[in-house]
Amino acid sequence: MNEINQQTYSISELSKEFEITPRSIRHYEQEQLISPKRAGSQRIYTKGDRVRLQLILRGKRIGFSLAEIREIITMYDSPSGEQKQTELLLDKIEQRRKALNQQQKDIETMLLELNQLENRLIK
Amino acid sequence: MNEINQQTYSISELSKEFEITPRSIRHYEQEQLISPKRAGSQRIYTKGDRVRLQLILRGKRIGFSLAEIREIITMYDSPSGEQKQTELLLDKIEQRRKALNQQQKDIETMLLELNQLENRLIK
DNA sequence: AGTTACCTTTACGTTAACGTAAATATGAGA
DNA sequence: TCTCATATTTACGTTAACGTAAAGGTAACT
């Protein structure tokens, strides 16, 4: 039992599921964030591609640029072989983490401010 | 003891403190996010303006557009008088909160993924 | 064979958030 | 008075992230 359960998706299927335009998905491909296979000229997306698309959209919601998301993605795709490269990756991971932690703080303060504002209004 | 401790800032002082260009600050003014007083033609920023600028930058770090930030700011400046308006404001607050909660989730998943990636590299 | 529903590539258009340059004003110090 | 630092307004330029045609290919009904 091999080669079974290889579900794939068309571009319109994914665009409907995630509520984005096909144009956006093609744009992400053009920006090297995703690389679907082809059947002739038609793009075919695997489950892995779908996961990657989810990662892209998650990054966008957090406010990352496509360039930043590409950096993250290429970290995932790194051969994980050479030591020097690994150091660099760990560095970048640490940077990302710091930015994300800062965002967490920012979000929490903003949530607090919203609460205060709400209280002012309700009172 | 009134009218004391009214510290103010010039545009370059604020731009240095927050590591942004004066151009950006003027842009925020043009977009109605801040409204400093003037001494002749020169802009003079009060402590309140400074706080507002911090709010702007915090919003930016979270990934908000200037338009969204302006919405939040105008919520703060609302007269808090009419009931109908108040309802609308509470609605918008709720929307903001939902978006922020989603972002918190997104950030946490991304932090988890970074951890996994790191473990893969260290192992 | 004709229409319909998707798909493709190419390419110009648009918006946000500034960058950058030019020309000008102003107060402080040498 | 001259120069320097800092300020102003005006306006065109730039980049990212798509939007929006336009022109055409392909597989499946009718």
C-alpha cells in the first residue's frame, strides 16, 4: 500500500478554501514561497503545498512581509547539514523569536488599552 | 502649582528617541494620527503626543495599517457621549480584540514551529 | 462543433508608507 | 553679519503586494 492517499488541489480549490484570489497564490509562487508541480501547464498542489500556504497566511496575519516569510520557509528547507550554516540558522531563529515576543507584549498592552477604553465607555 | 512640568519635544528629538525619520512623523500627522501644536511653523509635541506616537509604533509592530491605527485612535478620542455611537465603538473594540486573539494564536504556533525547527537542527 | 468552466501567461495599474530632493525660513553662536 | 543646525512645505520617486484586464489553451458536456 504505497502511493495511496496522494490528494492534490487545484489553484481554485485552495483559493476558495483560504478565501484568497488565485492571483495571490501565483504571486507567492513568483516570490518563491511555494512551488507546485505541474500537469502540463496546470498547477497541482500537494498536501505539503497546502501546509506551506497556511504558513504563509499565518505569517501574513502576524504582519510579516513575503520576504520575511520566505526567509522562514527557507530555514525549514535548509539541508541541516553544515555547521556554519546551522549557526546562522539558529541566529535567525533567535531573531524571529525576539520579534515575536515583542509582538506578544505589544498585543497584550493593546488588549489592556482596549479594556480600559471599554470600561470608560460602559461606565 | 499649575502649568508646571509641561515638557515638550521637537520632531528630531522624537525621531531620535524612537529611531524613525522626521518624515515618518510628519506622515503620521498628514494621515491624521497625531496633531502637534505649533510655535510659528515649528511643530511642538507634548507628552500626550509622545504617548500617541508610541501607540502608533506599537500598532505598526503588530502589523496594523495606519488606517487601522487611526481607527483605534479615534476610538480613544470619541466623546463617549451618544449611546448609538457607543454601541458602534464597542463593536469595533470587539472586532479588534478578535483580530488580536487570532494573532496571539498565530504567534504561538509560529513559536512552536521555530522550536521544532531548532530541535531538528540541534539534534 | 459549440459553449462552458477553469486554467495559463503577460503586462500594465493601484495603494500604502514612506524616501528623497529642492527651495526656503529661523534661531543660536562665532 | 555669516554660518550652522534644524526646521518647514512641496512634490516627485520607490517598493510591496497584489488587482485587473487581455488573449489564449484544454477538458467536458450538449
